[in-house]
Amino acid sequence: MKTFLLTSFLAALVALPLQSAPPGALEQREGDFVARNFRFQTGEVLPELRLHYTTLGRPERDASGQVTNAVLLLHGTTGTGKSFLSPSLAGELFGPGQPLDASHHYVILPDGIGRGGSSKPSDGLRARFPRYGYQDVVAAQHLLVTEGLGVNHLRLVLGTSMGGMQTWLWGERYPGLMDALLPIASQPTAIAGRNLLWRRLLTESIRQDPDWKGGDYPKPPSLWTRSYPIFTLMTDSPVRLQSQAPTREEASALYDRLVATALKTLDANDTLYWFESSWDYNPEPDLGRIQARLVAVNFADDLINPAELAVMDKLVARIPKGRNVLVPAGPKTIGHQTLTQAVVWKPYLVELLKSLP
């Protein structure tokens, strides 16, 4: 019965049209905001940058006109805003009485540059698409929130993985715009060490694919997809992978499925841009600019953000209202992908929201 009700709720969340929703009812809306003559930090200009978004609920304003209930959720490298509508996230966050109850919050779910319905290389420019970085993505998100949606204040910015990394940048670039920050599965340091090595393995596989042809390929290159399972190796837990592939034959079959899925669903240029867009990420020098309450949540079995680096306590201490949380490995954690299991990190979200005035 519980499963049926959750499924019905999620279906309503996706299907309810804006026009038919009575006041106060849960509603979903999708749209596009076009930023004209968007200038990237490289100096390149895109005449029209399309920024796709999904929203839940409605904005509310106080007597001064400030929006009081908006929350911004930022997705990971391979996701879109709608990633937050998966059952393991939406089913724990947006329902009645849940921490981001969509009948009381205005939930903004943008697609970052290069992903989903937002402008991306595969739309036609291919490798001529501007070289964007995380700073560009955050600047575009800010335009969407403030100019596109007319939101002048955020109760919360929450992000997972790449979205978590961008959450740190939001706190530094726009310190007075939000009350709280919850970066999940991310560290506020430049991409280096093992985290850069595996990314280079993947991006160089694309660049060296004989059919890539500098990004202007007449047919999609395929050889590079044989390296894509490195993403699963880094983001999933050894325990879960062992349970999914406990024999040599099953492990080989899993590898083949991962390659086949990459070949079917991924564009080489889009993927290359995804994994190279962290080139400008380094929030460490400006952490002291963050004014909002911040709780950083990481997982002890996350290979991408290894606790062994022992950097988080020292860095978060530089944030006046910062707190660092390391979730121990356990039956409910699945490495970096624990970010998809809101039941694990939701208590810290609840605690953070309760601490706000």
C-alpha cells in the first residue's frame, strides 16, 4: 500500500498541469529561459543560451516582495534537474510533511549548461560549442533564477556531486542571496589526484577515438565507450558491484551492459564537455566569503571524495556558519551514489532547515 501511494504521488507530481492546479495544490512546470549574448569566461559569446528548468510549487513573497520559500537543487555530472524526481529522492523530499514539501516550497530544478534541455554541443555546434566551466554554469543558473524566474532570495541551495561543487560556488559568488547551503558528495578543492586521473582516462579515450575527428564526426564514435565503465567503478561501491557481479561471467556481462548503455545514450562531445568542465573549479581560496549556514555531507565509502584526504574539517572551519558531516559506510551507503539515497542524508537537511530563523 505504501509503495502504491508513493508511486501515485510521484505520478501526480510529474503529470499535474499548472493551469488546472487550484491554489495551494502541488504542481509541476517546465520551461526555457533564453539568456541573450551570454559571455563565457573564455570570452566566447553564445547569442542565445537556452536554460531549461523544472519547478515544483509556487513562489511566496513577504510584504517587501522577497521570495521566502524558494529552494534550488543542482544535479550531478551525468544528470539533469529531473534527476531529483526519482523515487529515492522525490519520495523522501517533496511529499506532504517532508523537508522540501512542494506544497510549501518553490523547488527549482535547472538543467546545467550542456545537459538535458539546456544548450549543449550535440544541439549542432559540436566541438565549436563554447568551452564552459563550472563558473559559467553557476552564472547561467543565477540568471535563470533571478531574471528568468524572478526569484530574489533562496531559502536553500542543495547540490549533489557536481551540483554540490556548484553549491560551494553559489555560496561564494552570491553570499547574501541564500540562507543555507547543503553541498553533498563534494569537496571544496580543485580537481586533482585520482579524481583528475580517472576523468582524463575517459576524456582522452574520446579524443583518441579514431572516429571522433576533432568532434566533427559524421557518425558517432564508439571505441571510447569501452572506457566508460570507469565512471561506475568510481561512483558505485565495491560491495554493491560485487553483489551485482559475483562471478567472472557476471562481471564481464556487467561491463558489456555498461558499454552498450553508454553507446546508446551518450553523445561523445557532450560527455567530453561534461568531464572537462571542472577545469575552473577551486572554491578553496574564497571559502571565507560564504555567509549562509552550510552543512557539507560526504560518505566514507566515496572514492571520488575520499575521506582519507582529511581536508574537510580544516576547510569547513573557515566558514563562519559551516559544519562538516562524514556519513560512515554501512548497509545503506553505496559509495558516491549514496547521493541518490535521500533517506541517508535527509536528517542533515532537516537539521539545517530547523536551524534557520
